[in-house]
Amino acid sequence: MIVFSDLDGTLLTTAKTVSAATWRALDALAGRGFDFVPCTGRPLAGVAAELLAHPAVRYVVSANGATVSELAEDDPTAASAHTIHSALLDRARALAVLDIARDYDVTFDVFADGCNYLRRDLYERLGEFMSEPDILKSMIDTRIPVDEDAGVTIRRVRDLERVSMYWKDPADRDAILSRLATLPGVDITRSYPTNIEVMAKGASKGSALAWLCAHLDLDTREAVAFGDNMNDIEMIRCAGTGVAVANAEAEVRAAADLVCATNDGDGVARTIMDLLARSASATEEN
């Protein structure tokens, strides 16, 4: 077994914490020698250090599948992680997305080199785009404010993973999506109702899951994947067992093989423990 899980809205509680039950489930995975892979839209630097340090975690899928990282055994931190696979966004296409975004009142995040960069004046306005306090705090904590235009950031970074924007007006959302639909070589998804995320064509959590399974000589049928939002659908479909938390979007629940309890109800932890119990029982029978 190998377990992939989204973080926000799935593994993490609404307060953005890892519950005691979840830590116990991760301990149980480590005890059986199974990998747990955080599979998140966050940049690598936005994954909690205590999660990276857990013995079940050797690999991380970040930026919606744009990057797969291997953690160093002696220093399992984001700073020491090694990129083993990437599906990067072309700079010209990212700049074309920025040209569209300039016509609307939206934020513009640049995910690159394991970080998330946001122009300082937009960083200081994040509260206008997100009213949920726990999500807002997470957004503030996982972004680096910069005193430069996003176009400068796009041109100066090494590995451009993705770009995204938060909108306030649904009319702006619809207009942006309509214009993005004419842009070749990109895929569009979202992890919150009020954002738009732009990836390289074919880049997704699902393609990252498939790549890592092949890298580890595992069949994707051995993979279990948990998610809650639109950027999790490909991962859930790709895994042998795709699980949606009960608080997931309707489309995600429809794509899943199973629906478990909510993120605040320890759905991921309870399902992992159930799967481990079934695995142990099957091993004993054989």
C-alpha cells in the first residue's frame, strides 16, 4: 500500500492542524513500512515541518503535481528536499495568463522553486479575497510577499511550477475562465471555490501519483488517494482506491470509490486504520 492525501480540507482539520488520530494513523503506516505522500496544491515550503519529519513521509507531491520531491533521510525538511520529477509551466504561457489577470481585480500567485510568491500590495489585500479566518491565515503563512511585478518573478525564478489567482467577483471568474480556455498548453483547476489555478498541460496530482508509483515499482492499484476538491479528482481516479472526504465537492465524491468521514471527523485516519486492519487480516489468511 502507498497512501496519497491532499492536505487542506482533507487530512488537515478546518483549523489547519493534524489531529491525534491522524498522527496515530501515520505511525501505523510507518510501522508497516508503507509510505504516506502529502499531495497538495501548496508549495513544498508550505507543508508543515512536523509532517515532513514523520517517518512515514519520504516523498511529497506539491504545487498540484508540478513537483515530486524526495526528502533527505538525515534532514527531512523542505530546504534539503531533492526534486525527482517536475512538470513545469512554460514562462511564455504564464506571462499570457498574467496579461489576462491584469484586467481584473484578482491576486496572482507564482509557485516556483518550492515557494509561493505574491506581490506585496496584493499580499496585504488577501483579507479582501478570503473571509474564512483559518484559510486566510494559511494563505498568509504560505506566501512570500515580494516587491516586484509578477512578470519579473516569472522571469527570474528557476522552476516555474504554476500560477493561480483568487477572485472576488463571479463575473471576473467567468471572464477569466473564458479567456483561459483559448490559451493552449495549460490545464485549469481549483482547490477553493474562489480561485483559479493554471498548470502545464497534463500536470496534475494524478499524473504525479502515477509517476511516483512507477518510480517505486508499484502498481497504481496499490495506491490509496484522499481528496476533497477539484484538483484532487485526477488523483482519486488514478489510484486503485480513491476516497473522498464527506465534505468534498459533489464532483469529487462522484469520482471516488469510497466516501469517508469529514476532515474534522478524522475520515482519512479512520479509513487508513480500516485498510491496514483488512490488509493484516488478508496477510494472516494467506
